[in-house]
Amino acid sequence: MSSIATNEKIPNNVDLTSDKRLQRALEEWQPRFVDWWKEMGPEGFQEDQIYLRTAVSVSPDGWAHFDYVKMPDYRWGIFLTDPIKDRTIGFGDHYGKPVWQQIPGEHRNALRRLIVTQGDTEPASVEQQRLLGLTCPSLYDLRNLFQVNVEEGRHLWAMVYLLHTYFGRDGREEADGLLDRRSGADDKPRILGAFNEPCQDWLSFFMFTYFTDRDGKYQLLALSESSFDPLARTTRFMLTEEAHHMFVGETGVLRVLDRTCELMAQDPNQDARAQGGIDLPTIQRYLNRWYSVSLDLFGGEVSSNAANFFAGGLKGRAKEDRYEDHIALDQTMTLTMVKDGRLVDEAVPMRNAMNEVLRGEYIEDSQRGVDKWNRLLAERGVNFALTLPSSRFHRQSGIYAGIHFDPAGKIITEAEFNAHKNEWLPSPEDEAYVKSLMTKPVFEPGKMANWIAPPKHGIKGRPIEFEYVKRSE
Ligand SMILES: [Fe+2]
Ligand SMILES: [Fe+2]
């Protein structure tokens, strides 16, 4: 087990003191990160004491420590899972050879691009969510928001560690760039589309943590197969933290649905909005939006980049072990393409379809939570089921971009799409309504906003009415 230095300026299990140059470079980056956090992190709560978990080791039985901490004092550390002895490359052209501890020259640019793209999403999500605390539905939710935020900050650290350690001067410049771009900015936006979409209400936050953080899970699973061993070990530990983010999303949506059912039952017309709740069709529209923008994050359905990443051993499939053929040279995948305005199935070389392989896994995984949500609706006797729209619906990148589809995946005209747009995606009225429910924060311990049910359990065995955030004023 690697030794852990938690008392140093930068907590780590990578023996940072043994490399003075690297240590100095990261200690110079640290105050810039904290400045970024103060400027772009959660607005208005930086002086409060938050009951947070902090990663202190990578041991499966107890890697986290829970206590009150002010967010700017959070101990953002660098943690890699322990190396696997004699690990060999699990896929692609170099299959079976030893994994790399340094980056081979020919893969330097591609790996840098993968790491920067992943790294960019981490601070981006903090920026997207920075105003949400001001309208929190409870202290429990406020704490969960901040937990997600500080851990996305740590994920940024994880990527910056790799950039500083393995990419020399280019890496240091990229690390600075990660603090310079801003979500939604015109001049220096974040790299990926979904991370420039505003996330200004809590229904969006729960959909984001369910669907967009889940894209993160699959990207991390694919990177944790990488032949570049430090990247594999870094992303493996990030996955441990990621699980909680998706839990926040899944249970968040479930609690909204729970409350909606309750309010519908109280209303003579089963009208949740009349009772100050969020109606089911609106929840479906938010789902459609966040699911479709998250699907875009997997990249093009047919992609020579994906083929090169796989061939080079840089980015594999999620849980590559499960597959029998790790070379994937003679296989094809059937994709539904659009030819002359019609849908036709076409076989694509498997390596070129790797993004689609990962997206397929993601879709299956996404469905699991939707099934749980629907079980709750059925238990409550509500005749409504949420559905994932077709993966062709509302896509901004890949082979379906620029063509219009209905949620079932049928090709339609632009006029048809526009005529139904407000049934399928949140309308400006929906957004205004959802926001109107969330104009004030709920700070009283144990209290919930009217539109959401309380959680089943508190955090780390604490009761729901525990004071998860101690306000400074
Ligand atoms: Fe993350
Ligand atoms: Fe996350």
C-alpha cells in the first residue's frame, strides 16, 4: 500500500516530496486554484462550515474522512490507486505488453488531449452550479451540492497532477488553461457543449448529476483501462468519488417524483403545479434535455479518433476484461445511419465505433435509474412512466446532428420539430415555473422545500435534521 502524506501542503500518496521540482510547480499552481475556487466556486457559502467527506487514502475500507470544513480550506489531494503488479496492456495493437510508466512520444499529443478534455469538465461543472446554493431545498441538499463541487475540484487536481508530472512545459500551460476557461463564456468557453449549458435550478442539477456525471463515469472507466498506468490509477480512484455524485442525482429525481405524487394526490385535479410541485411532463422534458446533451459527450458514432485511441491503447472499453477479443480488428458494429432522409443499418469497423460502444453501455446504465423512478410512480398508483428518448433525439454532434427526430427516433421535418418542441424539451415557461419554486433557500435543519420529499437517510449515519451546513451569519 502506498504511503500517504496528509499533513503536507498538498495531501498525496505519490511521494511528492521526492520530486522537489514537481512539488514546487504544484505548490505554485495551488494558490491559483484557490483563487479560481473563490471566484468561480459556490457563491455565498465560502465562510460556512460544511459537513464534508475528504479523501485521505485509497483504501477500500475507509478512504474518506467526514468533518466540518470551510470550502476554501478543503484538503484537495492527489490520490492514485495502488499499482497492479506486472500489469499489461489490455487492448489494442500493444496488447499484452507491459503498461507504460512514462508516455511514449508518439502518444503524447493524444494523451494530453484526452487528459485536458477530461480535466476541463471538472471545474466547468463547479462553475455551472455556482449559484445553486442560494436556492437550496434543504441543508442536506446544500451539503451534497458542495460535496460534489469540492470533489470535482479534486478531479481537476488529479488531471493537473498528470499534466505537471508527465507533460513538461506544455502540461503546465494546459494546467493554467484549465483555470482560464469559463463555462458558458463567449471568448474562452469550456471544451464540451454540455459543460457550457447553464445549470441554474435544482431539477437540472439532479438531472446533471444523474446523466452528465454518468458520462463522467463511463469516460473514467474507459480511461482506467489505459496503457498509461498513472492515468489508469488516477481515474480508478476518481470513480470511487463519482458514485456519490450519481447517487445525488438518482435520489434527487426520486425525491422530486415522490413529492409530486403526494401533491397530485392532494389536488382535486391531480395537478402538481397547482400545489406548488413539479408536474411529471416537465420532469420528462428536463430528462430529455440533460440526457441528450450528455449523449453528445461520448463523441461521434463513427470516429477515427476513437479508433486511434483504442489501437494505441490509450482509451479502452468500460471493463475491457469482459470482452473476449481485445484487438477488435475483424469485428463490426451495426449503426443506424441516415441516408437520403431514411434510416439504414450499416456495419462499421468496430474500432471506429468505440464511442458508440461506450454510449451503448451508458444508455443501459441510465435506464436502470429510470426503471427505479418508474417503480415509485407505479407504487404510488400514478399512471405515467418516464422514458429515455431515442439516442437520435436532439443531438448536437455526431451522425444525427442537424437532422430532426422525435423522441421515438423517427425522422421528422424541422417544422414538425418546432411545432412539438415545447412538449419535448423544457419551454421558457417551464424554466420560469421551475425557477419560481426555487427563489429562496431552505436553511432550517431537517426542513425541505415544498417540491421535494425528504431523503430516506442522512449522510454517514447522521439524521436528516442534522446541521449539514453551519451558516457563518
Ligand atoms: Fe469529476
Ligand atoms: Fe462527478
